[in-house]
Amino acid sequence: MEAVSGRTRSRGRGTEAASAPAPLAPRARLLPAMGAIYRAQLSRARVARIPLLFVATFQSVGIMVLMRGVVDGGAEARAVVAGSSVLVVAFVALNLLAQYFGQLRANGGLDHYATLPVPPAAVVLGAAGAYASFTVPGTIVTAVTGSMLFSLPMTHLWVLVAVIPLAGAALAGLGAALGLLAPRQELATLLGQLGMSAALLLGVLPADRMPGVISYARDLLPSTYGVEALARTFYANPDWTAVARDLAVCALVGVVSLAVATWAYRRAAVR
């Protein structure tokens, strides 16, 4: 009886050990997780977003062609070309990303990401980086075309290497936050459209032609500092200190907006 009872207790302990839940795998680190999500978003959106990128580029080039009839050159031409170039970034990183996250929240797509062992920041940064990457060809084409239309020097267009990622980060963070905080998908789309319209009106039009109240609103728009940095490089002797200051402000706004978007993702994923 003692032997049987001993075997029974050992079997009971074995059954309990077998029925115990297996330990979960460790959470993925930020950079590898962000890279995986970036590649997945890039491959998923490559086909669907290319026509929209063409629309964004065609829209910006069309605006410059229209403004060519009323702007001769000087500071106004620099503002038009710089604003139209950054508008491509605003169309994709702000408008489309707000729609994407609004759609994810509406159809339950956030539940899929919430089950993955990845940090919330990796989801936001990976998606924002993928959408911002789509703006590179259109922004370059717009800047080169505008420089040719208004006879602006193209010597310092290499500054787009800094303007595109920094302005893209600031606008992508804002677009993701709008899409995640909007209570309805339609409202997220509306907010993204309004943000892009603000980037169009406040970025393309010369700052000295705006009323004082509107100029304050222009200072609050993240894309403004990318526009100013690019516009300064069209001078024969750019003020590189001012360019660096504008890019630093753009980078700071990008960090803040992406942090807000990460918080909005956590808030939306647990609901």
C-alpha cells in the first residue's frame, strides 16, 4: 500500500507538472522588433501605396505649376518649392498614416499587434518609418522639378537626406496619434485630411504674406521647420546655423509626436 501510494503521489506531481503553463518567450527587443515591423509594413504597402504616392507627387508638382504663374522668384519661389516638396511627406506620413491606424482601431487590427511580444514603440516606429520611406522618391522629384521651374540652385538639395526623415518622423507621429486617438475611423480620416490641408496652406504660401494670427498657427505645424530648413538652402550662401536650428526643432517635435503616438497605441490596445 505504501508503494502504491508513493507511485500515486509521484504520478500526481507529474500530472501537475505536465499541466502547468509553459513559460512565455522573452519580449523582443526594440530595434529587432521595429525592423521586422518596418519590413512587413514596407512589403504590405508597396503595391497599395505606390498609386497614392504618384497622386501626392502629381499634386505637389501641379501646385508649383499653378504658382509659377503668380510667383516670379526670390523668397516666394523658395517657399513654394520647399513647401510643395514637404507636402509629399505630409500627404503620406500624416494623412495616410492617420487613416491606417484609424482603420486598424476600427476593425480590431490592433488586437493582432497587442498579442505580439513586441514593445508598443516598435509598432508605432516601424509603421511610421515604412510610410515615411515612401515619400523619398516623390519628395526628390518634386524638389528637382520645382528648382527647374523657378530656376533655383540645386547644389544643396542633399539636405533632403535630413529633411525627409526628420519631417517624416514629426508628421508620421502626428498622423499615428490622430488615427489612434480618434474615436471613429471616419474622424481619423477627417483629421488626417485637415492636417494635410494645413500643411498645404501654411507650408506652400510665403510666410510674409500671411496675417499675424495665421503665422502663429504656422509655427505650431511640425512640417514648417522642415520647409524653412529646405527653403534656406536655395540661397547662394545658406545660413547653415539657421538650417541646423530648424532641423533640430523638427527632430525634437518628431520625438515628442512619436512618444505621444506610442502612448496613444497603448491606450487604444488595452480597450
